[in-house]
Amino acid sequence: MKEQIVINYRRIFGAGPTGLVVTVGIWVAALQLEAFLGIPKIGIGPAFRWILFIFFAVDAVTTIVWSFFVLPPHQRGKKLVTTGPYQFVRHPLYSAIIWSGTGMVAVWFRSWFVIASALPISIFWSWHVQKEELYMIKKFGDEYREYMKNTGQFFPSLGKQQDIRK
């Protein structure tokens, strides 16, 4: 029974909770290091700062809501979805955390180091989702491998043409 609960939790939530904790830790470390080194803040006016913050927030909320609409939690790991935000990236929820979350934190704190933290955060998430990707390959086989070839992990594949009418 306990093992089934763990399996269902991992299937529904995947790497999200632990990945989010590490991501927030990286943001905090970036802010602390920036303060320790005395790096000046990003020079940005308050109005533009709010516009950027709202842009990133709307992007994150849209991606997350769209992801839940296209692939509800009870269907995760049971059904391969390649429409909606999944036609652009394999992990849109994580992508929202990596890109929009980092953007919101960077703009809010006017931090150069938080912007730069997107690279280590992306590397961490690529490593962190390996079990999910292996599970999907095991579950869906060549169909998922083909999906991987045509779709970016957290950022849309630049060389591929996706039809947004799907």
C-alpha cells in the first residue's frame, strides 16, 4: 500500500517538489552571493520592472493552467500528451519554474546573478528529470523517443517546426 502511494505521488508530481526546493535554494544562494560581492542591482525603472514582472507571472500562470487543462494530474504517466504546451516542451510545468520563475525573481530583486542562475538551474533540472524521462521511455517506447527528438525538454526546439493548430 505504502509503495503504491509513493509510485502514484511520483507519477503525479514527478520531480516538481524537490526540484522547486532546489531551485529556490539556487535563487537564494545567487542573491546572497551577489550581496556578498557587492554587485550593483539591475538599473531598471519601477514601471518597466512591474511590466516585466507581470509578463513573467502571466507566462507562468498561463503555462501552468494550460498544462493542467491538457494533462490533468490523474492522467500523468498514463497518457502521452503532445498537444497544448506539450507540443513545445516536454516539461512545461518545470519550464515555467525555470524560466518564468527565474525571471520574476530576477526582476523583483533586480539581480544579475539570479538571471545567470538560469543556467545551473536548467542543468540541475535536466539531471533531475532523468527518472521521469526514463519512465516515459519505458511506458511509451519509440513514441516517446520520437517526441523527445522533436520537442525540447524545457525550451522549444529551435530547429523544429511545431504546428500550433494541434
